[in-house]
Amino acid sequence: MSTTEQSPAPRSTLAELTTFRVGGPVARLVEASTEAEFVAAVREADEQGTTLLVLGGGSNLLASDDGFDGVVVRDARRGIRTESQYACAGVSITVPAGHPWDDVVATAVAEGWRGVEALSGIPGSTGATPVQNVGAYGQEVAETLETVRVYDRLEQRTRTLVVSELGLGYRTSVLKRSLTDTRAGGGRTWGPTGRYVVLEVGFQLALGSTSAPVRYAELARALGVELGARAPAAEVRQAVRELRRGKGMVLDDADPDTWSAGSFFTNPVLTVEQADALLPPDAPRFPVEDRSRPAFGATQPTVPGLVKTSAAWLISRSGVERGQGDPRRAAVSSKHVLALTNRGGASAADVVELARTVRDTVRARFGVELVPEPVLLGVSL
């Protein structure tokens, strides 16, 4: 090579773009700083038949060591826009998909906007929250979600979807189901990015410095309040972040317990008959809330005939222990059995092997099939 020639720039890797810190090189990475650039990158990939991956904070993805022979598009936009604010109606805000979610929560608490304080400390971008119907510590995004503006890849146009059109459920939505469900995808599937690319998300939040009613027992104990009581929203945020940090669920470059995708398995949803047949009497059972329609402040209806149990409880009771695995590669978190972690030298294959071990151990003990929460790119369990 002559002195005037330059080596090609190194390609980005999915290990660099995800909180799991595993995954091979990407063929092309696009950082969009405007909505027009964002939509154009998606449209161009579709027109050229290039596999598309829209990536936010990378906190919900387990990617193959072989890399990704397509285009990765990231939304670099930031900013929280206040649309309206009234004493009775509350505040309406709009947030671009790329804005970090925890910053939205921090802003809400600081401004006296109530309804998302228990969702503190969750990594990733705002655009991912309606896709998963993100929830934690007794709150879900569905409770404050108003609209989701999307680029519809099937119809090749932007659309605004209201809550009743999103098909929200426990860690799911029509946005997510379009990855693998032809009905949600308009006659086809769309993985690894769904039919609907989230552009911005609208929320309706109540005004007040106190929290929404505390509905999670562990959080209530940490706050020293009764279930259903309220507390200062700032204290709820602080308590949630401390609880999450104690479980390795707040990102920390110095802590390998946080080098993960958070909870790796969703809580199983079973019919009442399945639960009676498979679960021991002391297994947790929770109602499944019906999020398909907005409740407008009323008590959320439940789905008859279904119950939800705890994946962490099943994993622990099946004999899987904290720290189980290879301490130099992939292991169960030393803080929480629901998180699978990269101890510094893991490959995607190592994480997959560990996930299979956990899944198979629970299935052998209880007959319940655990379902992974992260998007699996180029790998499968």
C-alpha cells in the first residue's frame, strides 16, 4: 500500500451499539438528525431491498457474532416538546423516537408531570417504549400514552396511531407483533424492524408533584407507604433507581452485571387452567390487565381467564442461581436471576447457550416455556 492510500474506516459493530456488548460488524450505519433523514433512510433501504434495523439505545437486542449485512438506522434527534398544559387536563408532550427515555422521566418529575416516575432508570430510547409497552414497578407506558406517529413501511407514508389502534398488551403491541405476525404486518412479516417505524411519541400526563398510586409491593416497602398510597414523585424516582441499581438494571460501565438487556425473559401469561396444572400453590399469580383500550383514569379491566406469573420466581425455584455460568464470558447476573450478562468476554453464542440452559431448566421443572424479551438478530433459542 502506498503512503497516499488510506485504509478503509473500520465498520461499526453491534457490540458497540448494544448494552449486551456482543454482535458482529454492520454493513452500514446511518445516524439521522432530522425526521426527513430518518424516513429517507428507511425508505431507501426498503426500495433497495436492504434488510433494515432501526436501533435506539440498543438495550433490547441480542445480535449475532456474524454481524448484520444490512443498514442500521439510528435516530439522533433529541428534545421534549410541550403541546399544551392545563390545570385540569394535564400536559401533553411529544418526544422524538431517539430521545433517551430516562431523560423523559427525569424531566417529567422535575416539571411536576405525573405518571411515569416508576419507569425511572429504564435504558433505551423513547421510541421503543410503545413497541414493548414498557413497564416496571406497577406502571406501564400504556397508562400515559396518547399517540404514536409512525412511518408505515407497507403504505409508505407517515401515520398517527391512537392508543386504541396500538393493540397494547403485556410487553407487546401491534408495532411489535408486525415483526412476526402477518395480520399485524398487513399480510407479511417485517423483522428485524417492524412495519411501523416510530417517529415520535405523544404522552398525556397529570400535573402534580406527588406520584400516581404506588401499586408494586417492593416499591411501597422501599418508600415506607401502603400499597395504593402516593408519595413525592421525586422520592419514587429515587427509590426505583436504587431498586434497579441493586438488581444491576441501571447501566454502569464499571459493573458487568449491567452489561445485559435487562430482564431476558418476560413473565409468562397462562390460562387459569394451565396455571392450576403447572404452578405450585405458592407461585405468584397476577391479573393480566387489558390494555387494548384506554381506561381514562378508571380502573383498568383485566383479561378473564388469564393470569401472569413471575419468570424470576420460576427461574430461581427451578434451581438456577445468581452468577451461574462462565464468570469470564456469559453468566446469570450476580444480583438478579432474570438478567443474563456479558462478563466481559462473551460472544452472542455464549449468551444464547446460557439462555437455553435457563429456559430448558424452567421447562423441565415446571413445564412452562419462557419467552425471551430482547429482539434476537441472527440468533435463536
